[in-house]
Amino acid sequence: MTRSTVTRLTDHPITRRWPAANPDVLQLYSLPTPNGIKVGVMLEETGIPYEGHRVNFGDNDQLTPEFLSLNPNNKIPAILDPNGPGGAPLALFESGAILLYLAEKSGKFLPEDPALRWQAVQWLMWQMGGVGPMFGQLGFFHKFAGKEIEDKRPFERYRAESERLLKVLDGQLEGRDWIVGAYSVADIAIAPWVRSLTGFYEAGPLVGFDGLKNVPAWMERFLARPAVQRGLDVPAAG
């Protein structure tokens, strides 16, 4: 089904598996992984009305035809906004793209100053291209099946690069409360991955997290935000 034929949210195939209780609000299909948390936090921070649907990886929900109709790349998060550009429903995947869309839709968390705005986008891209892939691979080799691989060169590659990225972030935060000065999509994108690296992946000691000057306090500020606390479990387990 092409975008041009979707005139109502309920026309989209994904709503057959996850019916919308309120088809007039944005629909989120996600799980509280680092990438999922990014969008959950953004929705809570912006106050955009939404309805969350939990995509259960244990049941391979992400491989169903209904989910693939929204995201052919079978990854979370994805959204279906009944009030997209021009008033037509908009289906969107990739967490970075979703953050930018929600920032534009709400008018929040992207600086108005053009130079600062592009700096925020720059750091969002830095997370998408570096932090997410590197931290995720380190987590695999440290906590999951990768630890059984005898050749430790892949593990060391991802460990060293994760440590380097954290030092880059630490330098950027010198003299700043937030990555580009004001709280923005850059913080919302990066912080959930740092939280996962030190929490779920239990890799903080491997990358010298406690020796960083600025990142730990930045994480405390991020996690102290009420909207962040609400967004950490979006969508909530049914």
C-alpha cells in the first residue's frame, strides 16, 4: 500500500495487528531498548499525544507482515502519525529520523539558531553512526554470545572505540550542561545508549566510565528529568 492510498490511519496494515484505541493520535510501535527509549522520551518531553504498542521480539512481532508494512527493515521504533504533513498519515522508521520529525512537529528540542541547530543534528548523526553501532557491538561481545569467541580482537576493537567515543562526548560537555548548550535531540539520542552501556551491558568499567569528568553528571541530569523517567518504559509491558 503506497502512502498516497493511505488516507486514514486505519487503512494501514499495521493497525490490523495493533489496533488503535485512539486513531486520532500518533501511534508508536516500539520496545524500551536504547533506540526505542529515544523516541519514548521525545514523545514524553514534547507532550505530543500518542499511543504505544509494544513489539515483542520474543514472539518475532518485528517479522510479521503487518510490522514489515510499516518498517521493511524489521527494527524498532517506528511510528504512524495520522496527522502528518498535509494532514495525511505519515509512516516513519529510523529513530534519528523520528526524533527530527517530532522536533519539527512540536517546535521543541532543536535550537532556533541555525548554527546551533545544525550542531544538534551533527551530534544526533554522531550517535547514529558511531555510538549506537559501537556500544551495541561491545555489548554483544561482552555480555552475549560474542564472549564465547576466542579471538578477542573484535571485542577489543569495539571496547577501544566505545572508550574513545565517550572521551569525545566528555570533551564536548566541558563547560556545558547539555551537548549543544540547551537540552536537545542530541541529548535525547545519546543518553539512552550511555545508560545501556553502563547499565544493561555492564560495560562501564571496561570503558573507564567512572574516570570521565563530565559524562556521569550529564547522565544524572538527564535521568532526573520527569519526562525521561516516564519515557524509559515506553511502551509499557502489557
